[in-house]
Amino acid sequence: MSRRCELTGKGAQVGHKVSHSNIKTKRRFLPNLCNVTLISDALNRNVRLRVSTNALKSVDHRGGLDAFLLKASADELSPKAVELKRQIEKKLAAAS
């Protein structure tokens, strides 16, 4: 399983650990990922995703999972999230 957020695409970064004597050694900065269950209002069901805590904050700020997915571009979303976005758009188009 990759260490990548399914909503924002945030992944591991590479940097240096710097000691007191200024010796630099390579290290990885991993995103803070959580397994969460989000509710889709348009689809009337729960969705399990592996997202970063930063993405959870963004989902809450934008007004829920549906609003976040509709505003997000498809290239940064995971295949599972792109499929959810397509289903939500289809459901909202049928309702209109």
C-alpha cells in the first residue's frame, strides 16, 4: 500500500536529518495518513478512504466530501476517488 493521500495526492518527501555536528543523513518525511469513513450526501452511503489529516481539514472546510471531490482536479485524486467523483456528478446531473 502506497503512502499517498487518496484525496490530495500528498506523498512522502525526502530531506536531511541534521545532527548537532551538522552531519546530514537522508531521511523520509511521511504524510500523516488515517483510515477514515466519510459520508457522501449525494450517494447516501459511507466511503472508506486513506487520507491525510490535512485533507480531512480541507474536506471539512469545503463543506463535505461531495463538495471537495467536485472542486478537486482528477489528476491529483486516486482512481477510487475519481470513480466516486464521476458517480456524484452523474447522480447530481440526474437530479437536476
